[in-house]
Amino acid sequence: MKRSIMVSATSVLLCAAILSGIAWCLMGFPWNRLWITVLTGWTEFHARCFKFISERKNWAGSEKICQNIGGNLASVHSEDEFTFIRELVKQHDSSEPGFWMGLSDRNQDGTWLWSDGSRVDFTLWNPGEPTNVGQKDGVQGNYRKTKGWNDLGNHWRLASVCVLRHC
Ligand SMILES: [Ca+2]
Ligand SMILES: [Ca+2]
């Protein structure tokens, strides 16, 4: 009798452990994040999600692709973040192509704004950039050897990186 009570106590504990495991699987596991990062191709960095777009488009066309999937062309707010973005591009294309980011002076030549509306609090222009030669430009990452930023005419067709403000 005593033994069977002990066995059933163990079974109850075991059952409870299994049930809480199942409950965690259903409720606690970050399914959303898995869905976003694995199935949709977005990759999280510091609570925002980024995605490489290999299709070459002009700046406005690339911004449109990003908007169609719920985001904008990527804004960049630290060197760490830009390093992460460069790695993301490299993972998808080992030739490390130039890519459009969300920075442009499309409304007023010389006034740089991010297309997602965030503040311009960090830049990583290549030496001598922006050349800003009196035209409305987009900004390309991975420019030349130093792989920093370059302003160039919006009509150039480049790959791009999109961002979701929240993953
Ligand atoms: Ca310009
Ligand atoms: Ca330039």
C-alpha cells in the first residue's frame, strides 16, 4: 500500500513535469521568433529584424519591396549594427555586393533622412563621401574596399536590406 502511494506520487510529479514541458512548448517557446527568423527569412538583431533582398532595383523600387513585406529599407544606428548587416549580406552573397539602405536625400538634396523615420544618429561614410553632387541620392553600403557608405543616384540598381521595426 505504502509503495503504491509512493509510485503514484512519483507518477504525479512525472506527469506534472511532462505537462509543464508541453505547456512551455505551446506557450513559452518563442514561436513567433522562430516563424520570423527561420520561415520568413528575417534575422533579429537588437529587437529589430533584417532581411537581405538580392533583387536589384533602384532606390525607390527597393524601398517598395521592403514596404510590401511590412518594413522599410534598413536604417543603421551603430557600427555593430552595420557590421551585422554586412555579415547578413555576405551570408547570402559572398561577393559582398553594394546594397541600398534607407538613407536618402530624395526630398531635398543634402538633407539626409531614413525612410523608416528614425533619427540620423550614426553614419559611416567612406572617406570623401557623401559627394552629394547636386542630385537626389540614395545611400549604398559595402562601398569599395572600406565597405562603408556612398551616396549615389537613386536610379542605380542594387540589392538591398530591409528592416522591421519590431520582430
Ligand atoms: Ca545629394
Ligand atoms: Ca558618392
